[in-house]
Amino acid sequence: MPPRPSTFSIAARDPETGAVGVAVQSKFVAVGAVVPFVSADAGAVATQSFANVAYGPDGLDLLRKGHAPGDVVDRLTAADDEAPSRQVGVVSADSGGDPAAFTGAECHDHAGDRQGDHYTVQGNILENADTLDAMAATFEETDGGLPERLVSSLHAGNEAGGDKRGEQSAALYVAKPEGGYDGRNDRWVDVRVDDHEHPIDELERAFKIYDVTLLEREAPDETRELTGDAAVAVESALAGLGFYEAEPTAEFDDEAGEALETFRGMNNFENHSLAVLEDALARGIEDAGPDDGDPETRLVDAIWRGLSRLDRV
């Protein structure tokens, strides 16, 4: 028998934006290549344990035909002789039925699933049942967009016990109508960590870069200028990257602006104007990473925090 991903995942939808997605972590290499299947016109399927990857496309096809998630689960497992070793969670892209899941009797302990409004969580070879409860509670209680809520759910599950065998890979896959690059497909967020000591942390770091680079935000009603300690902190980080050669001061002058422009171009952040980036840095640099950490990571984190007040479009 092939190795089983010891896995916990969440499949969920956001009825306000039409986004639907899966987030997953596993002691299994490249779990993003196995578990998540998502389509904006259908929904989301997470197939795991002794995963039957046919559940992904077959489940999405059934959702497109109007079958409710519970019926999809029943149909997939009824046609599978090895269903007792499978685990699957299904969410529809619309309100056509409550989320549903199946945990086969032969899935290794602890194995189980939980459902709530617009989501299902499932896991196998878990340290405890608290992993699933924490994931569900955190998804329900976390503010923000669907990607942040999914990642927060993974963190909570991991902190509550997580995968009994440890950590290795994680993935975040979210679809939204015309949400892909240049609006030409529905692949809104697609970030994977295939092999890492702390894959959820790395997934969150990579997602922040992805978010700032590729996802659009509403224009702010007003923007702040960079001044004072915030300006010094940003100039110091830009100097650490070799983009700014002057002594950092409380005034973010033209030379500092040119350095930020260089940073923006080097990181493909043209999705946001310089004024919006300055505003984001002014709002986010205080809570970003430590002064003595990697300057690029700190600037990206500050921009992401500052942009997070603006709704995605």
C-alpha cells in the first residue's frame, strides 16, 4: 500500500466573495500535489489518508451538476472498494447543501472530522481530537479574508496537537471567479511548501509575498506619509538591502522614495502605487519583524500588515 499522508485540512467557502479553498498540512512531501482540488464554479474537495485523487475531479464534477456535498461524499465512497481507508471533505461553491466529510473506519487514529457554517475540517494520524476542535473554532472566530482564516486554522490545529508524526509540507489553494492572474482563470491563491521544517510558518510567509504581489486591494480613501520612527525604520531596512545610502532620518525624502521605488520594482510590487506602499509601511512597520531580522522580510511583512486594512477586490 502507498504511504498515507498523515494530514489535517480545512475546506471552506466565503459566501461574500465567492471564494472557495483548501488549506492543508502533512507529514508527507508535497501534500499540495495530492490533497486539494478547488474550482470556483464547483467548490472544494480535500482527499487524504490513503488518498484517492480521483475524488478531486470526480467530486468537483458532481458539485457542478448540482449534487450537495453530502451526496457527493456518498457517491464517491460508495463506488470505492477501499473507502474504509479514505478521508474526504467537500464544500460547494454556492449554498447548495451543507459541507460534508467522510472518515473511513480504517483511517489511523486519531482520525475524525468537524463541520460548521461554510467549512469542514478533517484529519488523520493526529495527536488528538483537540486538533480538529481548534481548527474549527479558529476558523469561526478569525476575522479577515478566506486565505487568512484558512492559514489561521492550520496554525491552531498544529498548536493544539497536529500531526502525530510531525511536519513536512503545507498548501493553500483558493479559487475565485476571475481571481487568477490578469483575471483569466479562477486560481486566486495557489501557494505550496513541499518540504520544510516549519511548513505552516513558511506557507504564511510565502502567502504574504504572493498577496502583496498578485492580489489587488481597494484604493484607500487617504494615505499617510512616512515620517518619524517609521521613516527611520524603513530607510534602515532599505539601506540593509543596498537601495539607500544616506543616513536614515525622520524625513522620508526623494532619495528614500527612489530607494522604495527600486525595492518595489525588484519585488514586482507594481500592483500598488508608491503612495499606497508608503501608507502601508507607515501603518505596518512598527508591528513587523524584528529590527535585526532580514530587512526584505520585514518590509514585506510591514506592507502586508498595512494593506490588510483594505478589502481585496
